[in-house]
Amino acid sequence: METLLWFLKWVIGPIVGVFVTLLVSEPLKNWLAPLVSKLGSKQEEGITGKWKATFYYGSTEIPYVEMLEISSLFGQVVGHIIPHEDNHSAIKEIEDKKTLRLRGIIKDNRFFTGVWFHPNRKNHHHGAFKLLIDTNNEEIRGIWLGYSESRNKIESGRWEWIRV
């Protein structure tokens, strides 16, 4: 019995710990998010669907337009870039890959909070966002905050979405 307890404590315990850590790790979430989003539920429409999202960057607020497809499952909301003529030229070459653009949660059916990833991995831009969902679920507005590894700078700006 003592050997069994020792085995459970010193062998099985660390293995379970590693397994749990892997399950909740950020890389695994990034890997699973696209798979989970394909299983999305239509029961709770909310903000799921296609959106024209424009964020503004720089001191002159340069617009950056992209078309996103939003889906959700078990409270996790994910957005992928989809092909569209209005997409910014910087993402034209990767839009067919339906690249993961953002992941977040909706609180109180009004507040959409999460993390975003630049679709072109070479840019190494990533950050957070806080958006307010209009009561009719047709517009979303808020701010993004992001870090540019290439410029070693934190920036922020407006982010506006319109359902299409």
C-alpha cells in the first residue's frame, strides 16, 4: 500500500500535472481554436457571422480593413480572415488560409474581450482588444492595444466592425 501511495504521489502526480499544464497552455489553445470554431453552434447567433472590421493605426489613424468570420463554441469566440475584395493589401496573400485573427469571450452579451494576432506571422504583432457590441448585434466598436516586436513599441487605436 505504501508503495502504491508513493507511486501515485511521485510518478502519476507529476504526469497528471504536465498533462493539465499542456491542456491549458496558450500554444494548445491557439492550435485548438480553429478546430473548435468549425464546430460552432448556431443556437446562440450573437455576433457569429461575417464582419467588415476596420482598425486604425498610427498618429494619422490609417485604416486597415479586413473581412472576418466569427464563430463560437462553449463561450469561446474566434475570428478568421476570409477572402474579400475589401481586405487590406497586406493580407491578400494569406486570406485563403482563413488565418486565426482573434480569440475572446463575450460578457453580459455586450462586452467582447480577447486577444488578436496579426494574420501575417512575419510581422510579429499581437495584442488585446475590448469591444462594445451594439444592442442590435450589427455594429461593434472599441479599442485594440498591441505590441510590435519589429518596432519594439506598444500602440493602440480604434477598432470598428459592421455586420455584412
